[in-house]
Amino acid sequence: MKTVKCPVCKKTVEWSSNSFRPFCSEQCKNHDLGKWANEEYRVPVEELDGGVEIKDEKEKKGEKD
């Protein structure tokens, strides 16, 4: 039986029978979702040339920003 730690409260929980995985409960799942909604988590983005290449591609297709 595989167990994992809840990313929010660090409680050890069983993986296969847990409907909230990787969280231990709905409460921890909602807590994590709230952090994403409040922008407490961020995914780093690396822009190429300040977005110039993307703009050039749109201009070639005749699209507007």
C-alpha cells in the first residue's frame, strides 16, 4: 500500500483509497486551491525577447493584440 504526505499539512495518507489525493482531505485541497486563487503560488515564466517573437507571429497572421 503506497502512502504519501499531504502537501499542505504533511500528514501521511494512503494513495489508492484517497479521493482527495494528493491531499489528505477536502479541507487541505480547498486550502491549496485558495492559495492559488490568492496568487500565493506562481509558476515562473521565461519570456523570449520580451514577447517580441509572439507579437511578430501575430502580425504575420494579421491578428491584433
